Amino acid sequence: MQKENVVRIACFQRPGRFGAAWPPLRLALLGAALLAAHVTHEVRAARPMLTDDARITDAKACQLETWVMRYPGRSETWALPACNFTGNLELTVGGAIAREAGRTRTADAVVQGKTLFKTMAPNGWGVGLTAGTAGHPQADARDWYAYVPASFSFNDDAVVVHGNLGWLRDGTIRRDRLTWGLGSETRLAENTWLIAETFGQNQGKPFHQLGLRHWLAPDRIQIDATYGNRNGSGSGERWFSIGLRLLSLPFLP
């Protein structure tokens, strides 16, 4: 259960996804996020980043981010559908199931809203606000969080840097935490991106994650893969993930 904290920074933070006593799954989301989750780019920073960006899904459109995270002796499967009903309010409702020791159970459930104060243009910057809650059925607890995502574009969006600063109310131990994240997206080829990030809380060692994102159909179908771990940690807290992201055309009324 110590891995559940990775999900806290992202919801999710993608995202996603920390004190040494926290379990690594709670970060996603935040996205998360982080996740969430910890994420946008072409539409938002999104998967596979846990450090979130200052972008949202297109107006009247939806997206689905889904991925599998594998830790030593444990795996988590996430699904985070999100829609932008008004043009400047992205709503996300989703969660995860975990499999450990041959048993499957509900891990986390997330509800999140995200809006922008300034939209990022190429070679410009953007800033927004994300807030939400993550329930943890196994611990009979609920976290509350809010954070400010800011993004900065360079070289016509070939490099985008994201920063997050926020607050997390840990429902398990009833304590407040400062959360932060710093990440980057770098274009390697027309449809392929390198992502790198670090994120954490005001206590404990931070985490890091590296990965690749590739568009099978530009702005519609994306696949990704990442490796992450806590800084200075051995193999006990590392994770691998494989994800899929689907984006729709505008269709909502």
C-alpha cells in the first residue's frame, strides 16, 4: 500500500499520484495528474505526466485516459474520463482498481474540476486552478486537494514546462500537505514526445518519472510508457506504466 502516494500528486496529483508513510497510489489523480495524473499539450499535459498543465479538453469534447501501473507485487488499472461542458470547465470522474496477492479491489475514486484563468498560446504561458477529492474505500478516508497549474511554451511548443503548487488534506491522518510538481514535454519527432518530471510534498523525498508519448492519430489516439521511482530509493517504490488516451471531437450540446 505504500505506493498509493504516487497518485496523489497528479489529483489527482495526473495527475497524480507524499510522506514516507504514505501508500503510493493516491497521487493520480491529482493528476493527474499525477496525473494525475500527474496531466493538455496538444490539448493538455495529460498522460503520462502526473504534473498537471494549464490546458483543458476542447470545448464540448471529452477524453478518456486509461493506464496500468505496475509496482513490485502490485498493479493498478486507472480510467479517468473527462468532459468540457462549458468551454472552460473540465470535469473528471474516475478511479482505479488494484490487484495484489491474487486479489482485486477498488483502490481510489476521484472527482475533479479544472478551469483556466489564462490560456497558453505557442511561445506564451497559461495558468489555471484544479480542485477535487479522492476517496479511498479500503481506508474509509477521503482526501481533498487544490493546486495551481502553470505552463510555459518555448520554440513553438517544441518544449513545454509545467509547474504545480498546491494543498492536500490527507483524510487518513487528517493533516495538510504542501504539494508541488515540475515537469517538461520535449518533442522528439512530429508525433513523439519525451516527458520528464519530479514531484512531491513538503515532507519526504520527492519522486521522479521519465517516459515517452506517441500519437497514433494526432490529437485523437495516444499511447505512452513511463518509469518512475522515489529519489534515492531502491526497487521497492519504483513503477512502470503503459497508457492509452482517446480524445473526441466536440459533440456535447
